[in-house]
Amino acid sequence: MKIKQISIFLENKSGRLARVTRVLGEKKINIRALSIADTTDFGILRLIVNDPDTAFRALKEAGFSVNVTDVIAVEVTDSPGGLADPLEYLRDAGINIEYLYAFLTRASQAALVVFRVEQIDEAVKVLQLKGITILDGSKVYDL
């Protein structure tokens, strides 16, 4: 149920993001979701891609500082308040969310939310017991 997220440390310089996307494009890597958190001097680009292992190798070879992190992709109702239930289930279980980001797919009427949590296996159990759909990597990578 875990999916691999690629995280890239980027200096805030013109063209760095373009270079990442070019490297991935040359390797036929398709970006499924992304998030950027930045400061004045640097940013962290987080990506869900269709082939995380190839993406990791290609970015490393291109000189980027990159790592792979396990996250979960949670399907939530694409309606007002749809995110509240899973957030409350995790809160009630004492599971801290480090960060999250969302995206919509063409294949579903639901929204997908990517969660990075401290206790990933416990989070998966809690959410599944509450009837929340957790997507596995192969489904997310093929979106």
C-alpha cells in the first residue's frame, strides 16, 4: 500500500525545475503528482511518477540531490469536507501527518491525497479499518 515518492533538493535558481522535468522526460518518466516547498534559497520538489526507480537513477546521474520516501495515496470524496474524515481518523489514532498534497485523476470521481506520516503502517491499518481506500503503487503509477 506504500508508494514511492521522489524528493529532489533544488536551489532556487532559474531553470532548475525545467532541468528536472527535461531529465525525466528524456527517460519517458511521466509525473503523476507534484508538490514544491520552498524557502528563499532552496526548495524540495516532491514527485509521484510512473517509474520511481528509473526516475531516481536518472536524477542522480544528472547530479541532483534526490531520495525516495514511502508515502500513502488515500482516496477521498471530491466534495466539501471529503478530507476531514481521514484526517480525524489519523488524529484519533495519534498519527502525525508530516505533510500532504492532493491531486485529481481522470479515472475517478475521487480526489487522491498523498500523505507522509510518521507511522505509515499504522496509518494504513487505521484508514482501511475505517473504509478509506488506500491505493497501491501500481495503480497510482499507472494513473
